[in-house]
Amino acid sequence: LLGRTDDIFKRYGEKISLPAILDFVLDSWSGQVTSYKETDPNLEEGYVLVLSPSPTKAQLNQVLISFRKNFSRTRWPLRIESVCKFAYLSSGKIDEGEIKNLSQSSVHWRLRL
């Protein structure tokens, strides 16, 4: 699996690579995408997928269809959120710490556990 140690984790015994999932999402999403890790109600590690800009219903459905066709539910995000614009660090990378705390994010979909 590709990614730094903090980008790879186990969810219900299955290894999850966030960089691989983000690359996959970019095949069906024309905007920007990032993620952050979060624990689900069962105390299993998971992740939240964040899209920018906000997707239309058709665009969101396309992303969800791609997940259904290609991944088991273990690899699905806990939620899909969006923000109008990502915050960036001085290095030019997306500020993932800031994304977790944005009050302007919209939740479009939640994984039912």
C-alpha cells in the first residue's frame, strides 16, 4: 500500500490507504479532494472524505456509485462533506487540520453503521 504511515490504517481488519482512495475518487470527481481520520461509534478508525467545491446531487451520486462498484463497505468513508474552498499551508499543501475544524462544511452523506 502506498502512503505515509499516518495515511494507512486498519478498519475492521482491512488495510486502508487514504492516498489510494483519494486517487480513486479523483477519477470520478473533477474538483479537489482530501480526507481526515476519525473514529466511528464502534471505536474503529475511519475517514471523512472532503470535496471542494460542493458537489451537485448527480456528482455526489457518481462518487457513491464508484465506491459501491469498487470497494467493500469497510473502505467507504464515514461521511462525505464539502467546503467551498480548502485552506492551504505556506508549503502549498491542503491544511487538513483546518479542514476538520471548519464550521462551513456541509455534510452530504453518512455511512450507516
